[in-house]
Amino acid sequence: MTRYFEVHQRDGAARTGSLYLNNTIPTPAVIDPSSLKPEAEGDIIYPGSQWHFGNGKAATQATLKLRERVGKNKLIIMPSCTYSSMVAGDVTCEKIDVPADEGPTGIAYSERDPETTRDLYVADGIGCHEGNPRRLLAELMKVRKNIAPDSALYAPNIALPENVAMLIYLGVDILDTTRATIAAFEDKYMTSAGFIHLDRLAELPCCCAHCSGTSAKEVKGMDKKQRARLLEKHNIATLEAEVALVRQRIRSASLREYVEGRCRHDPALVAMLRLSDVEYDFLEERTALFKPAPLLATTSESLTRPEVVRFARRVQQRYTPPEKDILLLLPCSARKPYSISMTHSRFRKALGKNLKLVQEVIITSPLGIVPRELEVTYPAAHYDTTVTGYWDAEEHRWVEECLEDFLLKHPYKHIVAHVEDEYRSICENVSKKLGLEITYTSDGNVTSPTSLHKLEDTMKELCSGLSYRGDYRRDMLKAIADYQFGAGAGEKLLPPDSKIKAPFPRYQAFLDKEQLITLIPENGTIALTIEGAKRIIETGDYVVNIDDFVPRGSILAPGVIDADERIRPNDEVFICGDKAFCVGRAAMSGPEMIHSSRGIAVDVRHVKKL
Ligand SMILES: [Zn+2]
């Protein structure tokens, strides 16, 4: 059980937290490895390896003595046999038998002796994999997956200003200054875009306290020791500034955008980003249903980030369009939600009363396709992308795949596309591939009077004699419910006699004057009342089981007995216990609720005592 480390904010696998020791250490943090020596009186202590003590028994004795001397507010890392994880065979450490409840402890992670509930784990030897992105990623993910989510992860001897954003993005909490010191003694001047050898520096590109009082010429003239000390101070300051910025990006839920930019200085880091996206399950499990920050799609990796892939997969697996005969494909707009943009207002005006007879689907990069009913749901109304009119081959292929999948799953009598340029070429490719006929209504410019008339006339002709009894507002709420809770949830939540009120998009659904649902426009998700939750609770999805208590305000992780593994941070969840039935928002993922012993698991909104 971890009692000395707590996670505060999460952004994907990255998190901010606190190590509660003599002094509280905010994480992600950079520590000085020399402060780990017992005589340094630091808050984290490493008494030395088992080799140093001679054997496991002596090491245990020394560690117990150390605990007695330093008290219970300092974290002691257990003496290990330090060998790299690349060492094969049956090299084993003797078990150091210092109880975890005698104060905070850490230990080198070992597959051979998997312990999972220390306050801190050391990814020993991780620095060996620095030049091997595949291996480094695999090792980091392995440790992160196997230890408790509320254990801190320390990656020693690897931090550089250019790689810390990536390491923290993958779940590292503590780094150290080893590399910054070594670099200083090699005359390497660190910057967030990689190091520059002192010989090549004409000026010092830094305003830190150590650089501002001197010049490149002066530093070059210093004796070796003096020079190394100054470079070391600068290197550490640069590293710390970078980590502080990363902490801020986590708080503002925008670390992914930062990592996409930061990794460009090192091909191995770009490789790591791409390889990590292939490990979709690892990142997606930790990625919130929605974020408070806009999603900026400015690189080719934006197409594979977990939020984008998850949206496309949920459209494929959870979305069921209302039964209509005509599909209208439209281009996206810069303004979101699309329907309030100037271009989409014109399209919809041209459709007139036929609008409700038509299924609208918007083609866009990087999301692929967005059914009109999901246009307000994160990230559909929250992304911004680089617009040049040119789409690269990957974007083309990705969007085509999404459209192709939709058309294969949902057959229509007529498909109309009111699109130009790249959007048209996507439609043409898919139409050719699937042998489907698509009617094009745009004549060079989607908003020209000729094009809009053609759209109007085509729709009039196709829609004549058709009728649709559904209500767009109910369709939208149903689609969002399916998106959040799984296919079929919307049908259960919104019976045909339910009433929808309020203006777009702040919809509310009522049944017999009892409110069931509110659509939250800021993130396009729905919040349920107790009455609403009762309608879908029997599916057993998105349920958190708690002990026999009545929650007030929030539920802490230790109070959770079990949780649906599909729960993501910010998911709407249903809390079931012997004494209460509640509705709330998840503050952490389902797996994290199960395996954590600290922190808020759910923010509760409605409580019904049983
Ligand atoms: Zn400096």
C-alpha cells in the first residue's frame, strides 16, 4: 500500500503528484543523485548496493539501522544488486526484509521478484536503452504496467532536457541530474533542443542565473574544474526548467502537443512517439474522455494520437445512425461545432425542410468522419488543424478508411457529396473502391449560389415522398449516449415518449417531468440524473462498486471494491454499494481505481441512499 505518494492531475500516462516525505516533493521531479547518499541527509536515501554490504543479511541490518536513525519521514530505497535488465540468466538479489509499513520505501523494479506496492520503483539500468527507442519504450511500459498506479517511478541516469517530456509522457515521475553533470564535464552545454559543444558556442543562449553573469569566451577561458562546475549548474537549471514546463503542460492537459513538438530534435524520440502510438491500449486506458484544452493536430503523429483513434473507433463500434435513406457528405469547417459555421449554415439552409430526412456526415482530418449527431462531442468540436488545402498521403488514407468503414456498415439508397478538392478525391476513391454511386452537387465552390442550388434541387428530388418521424435532438443525445456507454445505451435511456428541452446544444431529456439527461456543451458529453442512470444500470457497464457507505462529495480509491475496466478519467459512472446508488464523474481510470490506495476515484454528483 502506497501511503507516501499521491497522483494529483493526469494527462494520459503523465501525472503530477506529491511524495509526502520530510518535505513534500512535487512530481515530476529532478533529483540530485548525490543527495541519495545517507550522509547527504536528503529525503530519499539509497544506502548502497548489496555488493557494497557484502550480502543480503548485512544489507538488511544496515537498512533497518538507517531507518531507526532517520525516522519514518524519509524514503529508503532498498539495497539492490545493481545490474542492468539486459543481464540474462538467474542473477538474483537476496530479499531485503525491511517492512514497507515502517516508513516510505523504494526498490529497484525486478521482474524476477515482482513487488507492486512500494512507494517508489527504480527503473534500474533504463539508461542503457537510450539509443534504442523500441527497447526503452518496452521497458518503461513494462514497469509502469506492473507496479501500482500510485507508486512513483524513478528513471535514473537518462534525463536530458530534450527527452524528459517524452519520459514523463510515458509515466515517469522522478528523474535525476546524472547526465547533466556528466555532460558538463564533457564541455557539453545543454539546451532543450539538444546539447552544443562549448567550443562551438559563440554566445551563451540562456539567461539563467549562472549564464547571465558571464560570456561564452569567458567560460572557454576557465580552468577545467571551474568550467565544469558552471556548465553543470547551467545544465541542471535547463533540465529543471524543462521539467517545470512539462508539469505545467500536464496541469493544462496539453502535454501531447508539447511532446509532438519537442521530440523533433532527436530521431530516436520521434520513433518513440510513433511506437508508443502503436501501443494504443497503454495510452488510451490513461487518456481522459475529454480534456479542458483544445486538441491541436499539427503533425503527422496527430493522426495516431489516442484521442483521435478512440473517436474513430467509437464511431465505428458504438455509433448507429438513425434510419434514413439519404446520406449527405460534407466538408469540415474551421468553426466548431460545424453547424454554427457560416458554410454549414448555408448548406443547411439549402436543405430546408429536407434537412431532417438526410443523414449528415462530415469529412475531416484528423478525425476521419464525424456524424452530425456527434459534432459537439470531444474532440469533434475541440480540435484545430493546420489548413493548407493540401492533405498528405497518410491523412488521405486514414480518412478514406474511416469513410469506407462507415459506408460498408451503413448502406444508403442515395449518397450525395457536397464537397470539393481533397474531400472530393477521398469520396471518389472510396466510391470507386466500394462500387458505390455518389452524386456530387458542388460546382467548383461549395458555397457558390450554383452549388447551393444544385444541392437544394438534388435533395428536393431525392427526398420527395420520404418522411422521418424521429427528432434530431433525441438522435443526438442517443448518439452521444452510445458514444459514452456503448451501443444501445441511447435506446435504453431515451424512450420514444421522452421530451427534449432547451436550445442547442444544451439539451435536456425528461420523462414524465422527471429529468434524465443533460448535455454539457463544453465537452459534448451527457450527464445523467439518478433516474437516467437507473435506466441503463442493469447493463453493468461503467459501474464502480463501493463498500457499504454513503459517499459525500467524492469517493476515494480505497473505498472502491471493483470498477469497470473500460472507465476512463472524466467518464460518467454509476456507483453501486449496499447503502447508496450514485452518479458521478471518474477522476481516474477503472484499472487505476482498482489498483490504487490513494486519491480521488470519483467525483459524486447525485446520491440516493438505499
Ligand atoms: Zn544557463
